Amino acid sequence: MTEGAECIGAEETVLEAAKKMTRLGVGALPICGTDNKLKGMLTDRDIVVKVLGAGKDPAECKAGELAQGEAVTIGADDDAEEILRTMTGHKVRRLPVIDGHDLVGVVAQADVARALPDPKVGDLVQALSTD
């Protein structure tokens, strides 16, 4: 898990999110609402496909517009097996880690791969690579 994850506010622009991703050296940011609740994840791919590729202006498009449905999260106490089930079940490569109601980090596919035996790593990569 990467601790100390920073959010992008739902009302902040996608351009601001891209700048924050660049500054932090990350490819995804949790989207947090004005109510301090997690709204979803914004990825660099979302920016390219859903904003730039769709001809939208990243300086006008709000990060919250790209949040899809309820955010998929894991608990701070969840083990690698639970994280694996959540990632494969929802076909996501990154999960915000929640302790109570607080965002405490983000776990990525690579974090899980390092914690699992080799055959399960293959299963994870295969599950996340198929559409």
C-alpha cells in the first residue's frame, strides 16, 4: 500500500488533477467530495480517453464528472486474499484503502502481486487484463 494518498476534489478540474498526478508521480487519484466522502478514482487513462479523446476541455471538466458509481474500496485490515477478490471481482487495478471513514492509502495491482504466491499473481493479471 502507498500511504498518505492525496485526493482530488470532485469540484477541481481534470487539469488540476493531471498536474497533481505529475507532481506526485502517480497514475491515479481518489476523488473526494465536498462531504469528505470518496466518490471514485480518477486515472490517467480516464483523462486521456474520457476527456482529451472525447474533445472535452480539461480546464473545464470537473474530476467528479468522471466518478462512476460507488467507489470500490478495501479496509485497512484486509489481507492480500481479500484485496485480490475485490480487485478481480470489480476489475480494478487500484483500490483506495479506508480505515473507518478515512482514506489512509491506495493499494495497487503491483502491491498485491508482491504479496501473493506466483500462481495467484498470474490469476490476478489475467483477471484484470480481460474485458
